[in-house]
Amino acid sequence: MGVINPGQGALPHAHPGIEQVCYLLEGTAHVEVGDDSFDMGPGDCCYFPADTKHIFLVTGEMPAKLLVIYTPPYEENPDRVIR
């Protein structure tokens, strides 16, 4: 589980060969993936296909808590990200 403060998140990037799902537990966020963009609230889920650039930005005044799932497993290594 991760906690991200308001105004923070992930700038445009992609994970080579790695799919990602984010389930928002608390807070609000804005997401962009490919040509789609949408806002998320608690209980919402988003999917980032492998090799697809995406953005995740926390909105609102409180930190966001989210569950992030990668397949195959990924250790948040900056060397494995495409910007």
C-alpha cells in the first residue's frame, strides 16, 4: 500500500512489459492513460497496460492511500521506467 501527498504522484512514464492496477482506498486522484483521462475517488480502480504512458496525480486536500498491483512483480526500480 502506498500513500501519496496532495499535488504529488507520477509524471508521464511507462513500465516496459509490466501491467499495473491501482485501487484507491482514500483520497482523490486524476489519471491519464493513453488518450483517456478521468478522476478517481475511494473504491475506484484504474488499469495501466504494459508499455503505455500514464500519469497519476493526487488531487484534493488529503493524502491518497492506494493499493498498487504489478504483473509481473516490480520493485519500483527507477531504472525499469520509460519516461
